[in-house]
Amino acid sequence: MDVRQITSELSVTPQITPEDVALAAKMGFRTLIDNRPDGEAGSDLDSTVMARAAEEAGLAFHYLPYTPGELTAELSEAFNAAYAAAEKPVLAYCRSGTRSSHLWALSQAETRPVPEIVELAARAGYDHSGLVALLESLATTR
């Protein structure tokens, strides 16, 4: 499992398996956020299977599918609400971790400086330079 810590409260990872969910719990994660749409991976990794694995491991589970190219305000708000209310630390995943890291970045735009968001993502291996304008527009609501 390729866990990439962005902050002490959030890490992202490429697709995980049900067996990885138990490992995530042993690593101390308390909440799992699945950003990979059902049908994008095999049925053995769909949200119902992963939710069951999370329940068995004692983790909270949120299914917030993010289809590539379909970032919506509603999805961003749903991620923000789930993340804000989640028991930390949180592990979010999608195919590569990029979409999960994007949703985290948007959730932070009103509270963290944009350069800090971009730097934290970069340290985890994610390039958020293409999000800067959107992050800055969200930051103006602070």
C-alpha cells in the first residue's frame, strides 16, 4: 500500500484492497474515504465491498465517487463535510490518489494559504499547480 501523508490528519493512496483496509486500521487510520467510482475498478473493489471491509476493521467509511473530469461543487462540499466531521486520521483513495488529494486541497482553501496547500501536496508527490486559480478563488471567501 502506497500511503502518502499530506498532513498528520490526512493521507491518500492509490487503489487499495479489502485486505489493505485492515492494514490501514492497524496503521491507526480511523476513517476511509473512497473517491473511486464503482465500475472504474473490478467489482471486488466496489464501494459495498470496501464499506464492508471498513466496518469489519472498525473504520468509518464514506463513498464520494469522483469521476475524472467531473469535479463538482457538490462533490467538493460533500468531501469537505465528511472530512471535517471524520475521526482522524483519514485515508482517502482513488485510482492514483490524485483525485483524493484534489478534494482535500479544495477542502482546505478557506483555511490554509494556497502555497501551503500546493507544497503539502507536492511533498506527497501530487502536482496541484493546475488548481491554484480555483484554490485562490475559494480562498477569497475567507
